[in-house]
Amino acid sequence: MRTEAARLSRANSYHETFLTSDLDEARHYIGQALKPHALTLLDRRQSLSVKVGRTGLGQVSFMYIHHGADVLVKPGKLETLFLFQVPVHATRQEVRVGSSVINVSPGIAYVASPTLDFELKMSKQCDNVVLAVERGRLETYLEQQLQRRLDKPLEFKPRIELHNKECQELVALMSHFTKQLNSHTPGLKHHIIQTQAEALLISTMLINLEHNYRDELLCEATTPKPYYIKRAQAYILENAHTTLTPQEIATEVCISLRSLYAGFQAFLHCTPMAYIKGVKLDKIRHELQLGAADETSVADVASKYGICSLGNFAASYRRRFGELPRDTLLKGRSLS
């Protein structure tokens, strides 16, 4: 496991390498790549010697981070990212994720989920390799596998024991993909292969690491959904731009309103209106991500799906995706 981590730690093998001894520059660069954070020197007699390697794969990125001094890093809630962090050297590294405090060692890694407070103390000997996955990508992929909306945020068990075979598989994949992405051979450079590789990495993370949906995901004999639930889902998807009501959906799929509510609760773990709201939010997000033109606005896209109260909409959007609608729009523009 140390061999795989060591391979990932070669910062000069990444697409982008960043070096600095300036605290503000380090805070700014890593903050842009991951999450704005407070960065504090724990020993004023020391100087930073920051080294960061970074490369991307769709909505996933791989990083190597070394501060070169004793530091306290306080990002708070990551909001839009899941971080799987593997130590290469872990002398005096302590991490807090939510209420869990983890003393990191070469055999112990951790996952920081976006809804939990996160901070870490590291000595100058510490360096880590990081897998960062966009929250929206990971949760959407999980919903596709479960064939239902998530009724609570996805949260991983923070402490990871790297001797487990499942964890070794994930770190080995990280090592392989990083090597391929930074090689001179075609490898993962084609976008179709990258899409499949990203899905493999995400599915390995969801299947092999412990989280609050893992038992359901691994269940071998899930009860198939009745035809009317599938028809209702398809109808909502096709008509998300209209003002849908549960009665309209029940009539469309030829069942009673009571049966519709009971079916949604049993198989989708939510009410019909909550499901409709989730579909609308997903479609709005997709349009905002593609909205690179200057004339695109959050209000225009939201109104297209029958949303009038932008304040309530923005709050719901942030709860679901960990960022405000305007942030999604700005990201889309910056990538165009």
C-alpha cells in the first residue's frame, strides 16, 4: 500500500505542479482546487515549502499535497466535494471529520464528506495523496444505481483502514489512472474512455468504502419496482417543465392517489412532490452547467420549470448540491 501511495506522491508526474513558500499563495491555490480554507502555521519559526501535484479526470481530480511545515487546515464543510485522502508520510497527523477524530498513520486514511465539518493538523513531514470527487456526480451516480432519489445526504464512514482489500483496490485504481493520465501514450486521454474510467472509480468508491447507503447498494435481491412507479418516474421526467400534481400523475398511470403515495414511499422513500422537486432541480442544474452564454440567468432557467420563489429555490438547490445556482452557472461559463 505504501508503494502505491508513493507512486501517487510524485508531484512532478502530475499535469499541473505548484510550488510556493508563501502562505497566502498556498491558501489561494489549494482553496481554488478544493475549498477555500484557513491555513495557519503552528510553529512560527518554520517556513512553508508547499508542493502540489494535480490532474483531472472529468469531475474527479487527483492531487499530491505537501506543506513542508506544521500547519492547521480548517476548510469547515466541503459542501461540493468528497475527499478520500491517503497518507504517504503521516507523522503527527490528526484529522477531525464531524465528531470523529482520526490519528492518521501509513495504514489509516480517511474520507471527508461535504456535509461534515473538517479540519486537520499536520507536521512538516506529512504528505498526502487525495482523490476529490464532485458531490453532484457521486450522489447522482448513486441515485442511478439505487433507482431512486436520496432521502438524506451521502456520508462516508470517515476512518479508513488501508489494509482492507477493498481499500487497496481503490488506491491501486488511483495510482493506475494517475499514471495513465500523465503518460505520453493515449491511454485515458480519449473522452469516452475517461467517462468509463470515472464511472469505475466512483463505483469502486461507493461499493468498497462504508457509507450510509452501502447496505442498500450491495443488497443482492432488491424488490423490483411495480410498473406504475416506473411509468410515474418516466412521466415526471418528460413533463418536468410543467406544473405537475400527484393527482395528475396517479390518473396518468391509472392508480388511486393513495396507492401512488404508498408506492412512492415504499419504493422511492419520498413523496411524489419531493420526487418532482428533485427532478426539477436536477434538470435546472444540468441547464445551468451548460449555460455558458451571457444571456443565461438563474431566474430564466428556474422559471422554465415553474419556480417562482427564487429564495426558497436557492436554499433547496444548495441543500441538494452543496452550492448556490449562480455558482453552478459561473462554473459552466468558466469551462466554456
